[in-house]
Amino acid sequence: MATKRAQAKHSVNKLELPPLVAERISCALSKWTGEMGRCHWCNEIITGKRRRTWCSDACGRAWQREHIWRFARSAAKRRAKYRCTKPGCTAERRDCEVNHILPLNGIGYGPGCQHHSKPNSKGEGGLEVLCHAHHAEITAAQATARAVARRAVQESAVTTKQ
Ligand SMILES: [Zn+2]
Ligand SMILES: [Zn+2]
Ligand SMILES: [Zn+2]
């Protein structure tokens, strides 16, 4: 019994939260302040007996749309009405893919704030819907930028060694 109580106390410690849960406290879109028993999206007190994380299905879905790639991707396409958002693009409807405006660069497609639909207050991040051709163009440009950055790092490493 004593161990059980110790465990319960443990789980209240913010620092012990799983990273994905802790992220909701810092997430710019979630209103959750980290208090147990409150919705991890709107911060309202959870009243449903069988609910622990979200006060309603709507809040759970709202979080998913901004943090789980497959939900974020389909929501972005739906918002763009399945059309490339590049001005004047003549690609067909449904020829659309979703691009992370800020390249993921190894952060990956796992759940997280990197899938927010809109840029943050500093204008960074967000998703954009592009046709295959425009997406390929941007992906190629991003790869070139990465290669240039890598070369710069390598060169500065060489200089520091000398
Ligand atoms: Zn809620
Ligand atoms: Zn977030
Ligand atoms: Zn296009």
C-alpha cells in the first residue's frame, strides 16, 4: 500500500511527466497549466468519470489535429480544399501534399508541436499545402540549404582544430 501511495505522489511531479505530456504545458496552443484533473487542451476541470486527459472528445481531437501528423496533414488538406496554395498554381485538385514550413531536420514525424498548423508568434513553423511539383521544388531547396549548412559546420570545425 505504501508503494502505491508513493507512486501516486510521484506522478504529480511535473518533471516526471512523459515528454509528450510535459510538452502540453509549454505548447502555445494548449491552455493546460499542468494541473492534474484539468483538460490538457482547454484547462477546464475534467468532470467525466472515465476521462483523465481531455474534458471532451472535441478537446482530444483538437489536440490531435495540431500534434499527430496524420491528423494534422488531413486537416491541412481539408482547410486548403485539396488545392496547392501557391498563387497561380494550376495543379489539379487533390494533387496536394503537406509541407512543414520549418524543415523538421531530424525532429521527425512523431507526435509533437512541430505539426502545429499555423506559425508561432515569431512567425516560425506551420504547415502549407502544395502540389507535388511545388513540394518537390521546396524540398530540393531545403536539402541544398542543409548541405550548405553542413559544409559550413565542417569548415569551421577544421578551422578550430588548426
Ligand atoms: Zn477541454
Ligand atoms: Zn503544441
Ligand atoms: Zn503547386
